[in-house]
Amino acid sequence: MFNQASKYSHMIKQEAQRLGFMSCGIAKAEFLEEEAPRLENWLKNNHHGEMGYMENYFDKRLDPRLLVEGAKSIVSLTLNYYSEEKQRDEHAPKISKYAYGMDYHAVIKEKLQELMHFIRENIGEVDGRCFVDSAPVMDKAWAQKAGLGWRGKNSNLISKQAGSFFFLAELIIDLDLDYDNPFPTDHCGSCTRCIDACPTNAIVAPYKVDGSKCISYLTIELKNEIPTEFKGKMDNWMFGCDVCQDVCPWNRFATVHNEENFKPKEELLGLSKSELLDMTDEVFKKVFKNSPVKRTKFTGLKRNIDFLKQS
């Protein structure tokens, strides 16, 4: 016989599955004791580069109860974005798989709001907030605590069943639920493929990434010019980078997503090297409308492409 917390947890997980989430786990909202020194050292070593916002809300990052008053539970969710499709021109500057389709923030936010609506309709007056990669929430730590996977040597969350090509999202709510056990063990073993393959040596030690060297940071987060030390090391990536995931043995279990909104745009996959090198603002607006690539703006993407051209 289910107690109430178990019943509600079961209902939430079933609805998450119906909404298309790949997995759902629940952890107790509490202070992230193990993360505190890790985050402090990462910031102290300037591994966040120019991402100044990472220094903000230090306390809130470590304690979700400061983000949502009365928070009791963190519902962690994953959404698959794996695609086997590739850009047609193998010499064209590359885009990370997660940016092939529509901006994931909008897609996931809508699903989270539906899940929140379901909780309020079926359980009662529950207060909480939805989070998709845009607030001081340690999503990988919570996903691991909720039993969804472990953090690999490239610092990505890895699932035994699905690899790592998925987005993470959270609902932080003031409802007591049944909590899942943290994912117990690391399954990276002695493998160092991600470390060996990283074009810019951004994985400075197992489980430690210097964000300021990561190609995703250099092509998206960095607002200034890309440092000349990275010339010839960008592996032809103009937006994001999938190298450490592409080489990860666990991604042999990745399956193609079935999210309509993540289907690659034909115009995007069809862009040739010369079309990208000569791209205009007009083409950028047309091809990357509603895409995560919009985040770099035309000037940012052009900067990345020009940097690759000079390399």
C-alpha cells in the first residue's frame, strides 16, 4: 500500500514520462555539502573564465531552500536530444547536436509548466519553480542525488541506459515526496577517452573541467575575442562541441530522440562551408530562428567562423 508521498511521487513520474521526459528522479531539498568546497575551488582557480554570473548567488547554488521558500523536494528530469543526423558538408564549421532544433529552454519550460499544472490539479496547492539551465541550480548534483546517473570524467551526467546526450531540468517544490537513492557508483573506470580527445585540453584532471578552455565556452559564453592560443585547436566547431560525448563508450546506448521540436532544420544541416564562411545577418536570422544558436547573435557566430578561418 502506497503512503501519500510514494503515491504523489509515482504520479509525478508517470506524468513526466507522458510529457516525453526520458527519466525522472526525486531528491530531498537540502544543503549540498559535498559540492561547496568543489564549487569554491573551481571559482578560485578561475575555471569559470568570464562567466562572472557563476560567482553570484553562491549560497543559493548550494541550498535550493534559498531559491524556493519552504522547498522540500527537487524533481530532476532528463530530456533526450540525441540525433544521428549530421551536417551534409563534412568540411563545414560544426554545430553541437543539442542546437540542431528549437531552443531547448522554451521546449522544456513548457513541459515543466505542464508538469507543475498537473501537480496542482491532482495533488493540491503546491508552490514551486521550474528551472532549465538558467538559474543558480546545480543540476548535475541534483540529478545524481535523484539517482539519474553519475558525473563522468568530462563532468557531464552519464546514464547507464542512455549515455549523456540529454538536457537536465528541475522542479523545486514545497511538497514532501518519496526520495530516490543517489546514484551509487561511478562507471568510468580507468577510461580516459574524453580527457585524451578534448581538443583544447579543457579536462584538466579526471572530473575537473577548466571552463575557460572548453570549446563550448569559447564559442558561446565568451563575449570577447577568442584567445590566439586556441588557433588550430577548435576542431572546426563554431557553436558548442560534442567531442567528449562522441568518444564516450556509454553513448553507444544513446537512442534517437522523438521530440518533434528537436528535429534538425534542413536548411541548417544543408549549409555548406562556403555558405557559412560568407553568411549574412539575413541568412543567420532565417536559418537560426528559434534556435539556441541565436544566443551568440550573428556577430558572435561570425567571430567564431572567422577564427576557424584564420586557424
